[in-house]
Amino acid sequence: LLIAYICLATFAQKIESVGQNVISTSVPKSDTTSVITGAAQIEAYLPLIKGKSVALVVNQTSTIGKTHLVDSLLSLGVKIKTIFAPEHGFRGDHSAGATVTSGLDNKTGLKVTSLYGKNKKPTAADLTGIDYVIFDIQDVGVRFYTYISTMHYVMEACAENNVPFIILDRPNPNGHYVDGPVLDLRFKSFIGMHPVPLVHGMTVGEFAGMINGEHWLEGGIQCKITVVKV
């Protein structure tokens, strides 16, 4: 465990140099105790997606204050072509392990494509006409949460189809420690895809950098990622 911790700590120092751009905005001195999520820093990523066609990997946690990211981007005139739904669904209304179906979102009318059913990875057709894919999901920092597995497959699809991937990062509530055994890859599955400790200590943005840096995507390919830091 000590070796794993040292490796992860060293990785965290180097992560920004491996196949990704990191966007960080300054926090006013009077507001240094606040946590500002990547999603809330709209001025940092809106210039990238304005006038572009985007897909979102989001769920009920993808909010700016009390407003869902989808609603915020629609109000800003961003063209959302599709929403990719992870386990529990886009609106968080599916129980654990329940199949998520594709269809239309009742509130917005947007196309929802399931990534927790027949397909767990976007197809080339799903990404046709997409300029950027945006990931914004609150994670809890344990390897068996399927959101990081979904992120892995979306990164892989983006790399294969040359679509840039933007991560709006959020704090890891268990990011202050690393604990538990490293996964034995003989038991690799959708609830454990990567050789990391049970509690890995990283945000999803940092985890994406590790996936890239360790060449864990199929064939060792790398995804072009931009992380808007917490």
C-alpha cells in the first residue's frame, strides 16, 4: 500500500503533462474557502464549445448550484446533440444495476443514449457530428463505482473517433487518503477495470490523466482531454 500511495502521489505531480490540457481559473482572495467545481467555471470552457455540437455524460449530480448543467448550457445557446446516460440514468431514477434505456428526455426533448445497457461504450455513429464530449459526474473515489468505468469507455471512443473530451472536475470526498488492495486484473470487470487501490484518492479528472498516462485504453491509445479543475 505504501508503494501504491507513493506512486499515486508522484503521478499526481506529473499528471498535467500527460496528454491533457488543464484549465484553472483564479479564486478571489475573499472566496478562498469555497469549493468551485469545474462546471461552475463556465467562462473557462464556454469559449471551447460555443457554436459547436456537444454530447454530455451527465446525471442528476451535474449541477451548477441548483441548476442542471444541461439547462445552463441550453440557456447559453449551446447545441447539445445527445446525452449519454450512465448507471442509474440521466435523471438518477434507475436503481443500481438496472438497465438504462435510450430514448428522449421528457423535460428537454433531447436524445438520451444509454451507456448502461446493451452498449457501455459510445459507437462511432453515436459520435458522428459531435465536436466535444463533456463529462460532469460527481464520483466518490472508489474503484467499483461505474462512473469511472463509463468515463474509460467514453475516452476510448473519443480517442478512436478523434473527438476531444472535456472533464468538468469535482472534488473527491475521499481524496485525502488511499487505501485497500490494488485490483488483481484477473478479476477485471465493469465494477473494477483498473489496477488501483480500492480507495484511489483521485478526482475523475486526475483519474482520466492516469488512464491516458498508463495507456489503459485499448491498444494504448490516448484521448485528447481538457480538465477544468476544481
